[in-house]
Amino acid sequence: MTLSVRIIPCLDVTDGRVVKGINFTNLVDAGDPVEMAALYDLEGADELTFLDISASSSGRETTLDIVRKTAEQVFIPLTVGGGIRSVGDVDQLLRAGADKISINTAAIARPELIAEIADKFGSQVLVLSVDARQANTDSGFEVTTHGGREGTGIDALHWVEKACQLGVGEILLNSMDADGTRAGYDIGMIRAIRPVASVPLIASGGAGTLADFASALDAGADALLAASVFHFGIHRIGDVKGYLKGAGYSIREASIQ
Amino acid sequence: MIAILDYGSGNLRSAQRAFATTGEVVEVTSDLAVCLEADGLVVPGVGAFQSCMSGLLATHGDEIIRARLAKDRPTLGICIGMQILFETGLEPSRASGGSTAGVGIWPGSISKLTAPILPHMGWNTVKPDEGSMLFRGIEDQSFYFVHSYAATESVGSFQAWTEYGQRFLAAVEDGALCATQFHPEKSGAVGLRLIKNWVATL
């Protein structure tokens, strides 16, 4: 009886489509987030994350619709992030069928939002997304906003410590330096943050080889998020799980029929 | 007909959809008469013990649960919906301080897990007793957990156990009353099978 490592595909959604050159040739609608969510579920994803990267209000409405449609047919936990600024936004997403929501910029602007959401819905719904990069701060890692384009000067380690006290249920640690490189997760960053995170830690950014997944676990991650390696078909979820199982990690086996 | 007790707790849509996969009519409701007469009642629950308990009392959910048990009508508690069936919740809250009284169908308290990283979040394997009805065909599977508190003493006729930092109760079968600490509605095909097993007893 061991808690399994979680493998979490992340779908970046804008105006109803998963973005970038996705190459799922065996799907009818290649970039449809609902179809992709269902496929990843079938392949053994342990959770799913939707990241709404559209800025418009019509994009927001579309995301709610995607969440509703996905929650109808996918019975694994669903996290939704992007543009969440208030308790009302969280309520709307949870009602649409999200199980967890992730916040980033709004929490940096107003940290009390963390406690407000946790008080109303419980810490378990609240994932703090931390987009961090190497910088000249205490821990050597700085929190950024706007997809890593803007620095905040806030030390990532101090921020995670504070967020845990305020009541987040989980930390999603995105390395802006590693993101999209497929050169491996940011092991130094995971090692730095792990000791101050009293909640589960999801590593994100840089997954390339199968060995990269194991390295992030060794550095202290509880769960592993990846996007492009899955979307581009470089690895299937089953490949990652098979590799990790062979390396001695506890994974959730594929579902019963 | 299956009623899902609506007492202001959590994402009830996913529970409704999961139970509807059995073909049963599923209604999310706080109507006392409907909850009493339903073939099966599901008591969900997310968040904190104290806030769930106060929501439950406000909708007379505790009376509904007791009245159903008096008539041997199947009732299933999920997550905090399992925890509130015990005597005491030790999860601190601003409203109650150190602990909160539960519905008290089962003896004992709900205590904090001894683990360095909480919540216990994710898929964990569950080991049911032999002869379990809920776990028929899914005796050695993983289910999705999200919680920091749990029951650690045995209650009911059949138990299922899991371990995170310490051993604790993952599920209980006690005549008409069943409960799971994990979320079957979020546990994929395995969770839907457990729901089907429960619905088959209605």
C-alpha cells in the first residue's frame, strides 16, 4: 500500500483549442481538449490539468464549457488554471466540474486570496502555480508572472513557505528556464523548494527523456506534469509509467476494463 | 432513484455524473422527503470537518442519515461524508476550536495523519477484507484520495485499509451504511465499478 507517483498531462487551451502543433493523427479532432482529455484518461493519466491561456472573456466562457464537457466523461481529478482572480471565479469553475483550481498572478498580487479560497472551499481545491527562474535572490530562484516574462523579485522559496502557511493544498512548480527545452526538469529548483513545501509538489517544465521523470522524483517531486512530450507523442503515458515501474517507483496500473 | 445530499459541500456534479453511469436516476437534493425515500443516499463532503458538519446540521442531514439507518436504507458517505459518521472530528477550526462532534453512528475520532507531507493526495492501493461487497472485482486496485484526517480504528462488518504515514480506514461496510475515505467518483473505471457494486445492492 503505497501512494503512487502521479503523471499529469497539461493541456494549454486558448479559445477552445489545445495550442501548438499537436500531432495526434489517430484522433478525429486533433486539437480538441475534451477528446484529448478522454484519450489521456484512457492511457492512464492520473489527473488532468487545463491551463486557460486565452485572455478574452469569450475564451473564459469557452473554458467553462470545456470543463463541463470533460467532467461529463472523464472521472479523474481535473485541475483548471489561468486568469483566476477571485473566490467567484473559483466557484464558477468548481460548479462547471473542476476538482481543483490553480492560481498564480492573482495570489502574488494579493496573497490573502489563498486564505479566502482555502476557507471557502478547503485547501484541497487550491494549487499554487509557481513560475520560477534562476535569479539573484536568497534561494537563487525568483517568482515570475506573465508566463515567465516578468520578474517579481520575490524569492521562490519564501513564497512557497508563505503560501503553505496561508493554506494552499499543493504546489505546481514550473521552471521557466527548463520550460519547453526537453532538457530535463529543473532538479536544482525542485531540491531547493522541497524542504519548505509541506504539501505535495508537482514538478513541471523540461520533461524530455524517460529518465528525466525519475530524476524529478529523486529530487523530491510527488507528481510530474508534462505537456509537449505527450502532445507530440514522444512518450505515451504508459511508457513513462512502465519506465518508472521498472525503476522501482509506485505507479497506478492501467484501469480495469 | 439515488439522491445525492446537497448540503453545500463540493463539486456535486461529478458525483451525480459518476452515479448516473449506472443507469439510475440521480438527483442532487436537500429535500428531506426525497432523501429519506430514495433507494440510495450519497453523502458527499469536501473541505473541513467542521464546515461540513455545520452544513449537514443546517439541512437536517444528520436526521436523514439516522432515519434511513433505522429503516435499513442504503447510505454511502464519501470523504468527509465518511468522517462525519464518526463521533468526533479532531480537525481544528475557527468555529469550534479543537474538535467537532460528528453524527456519531460509529465510535471513535477522526485524527490527523502522521505524515510529513499533507494532504494525502493521489492514488493509493486499498486492501479490502475478504467478502467485501463494495470491492467485488476490484480487490487490489488504487483509488483517489485527498485528505489529511482519517479514522484509524476498525468499525462496521467489513473494512478496507490503506497506508500513508500510518494505516487507516479507506472504506467501511456496516449493513445499510457504507463509506469511503477516497473519492470513487474521481477514481476512474475502478471507482465507477465500486459505485456499480454499491448500486447493485439497492
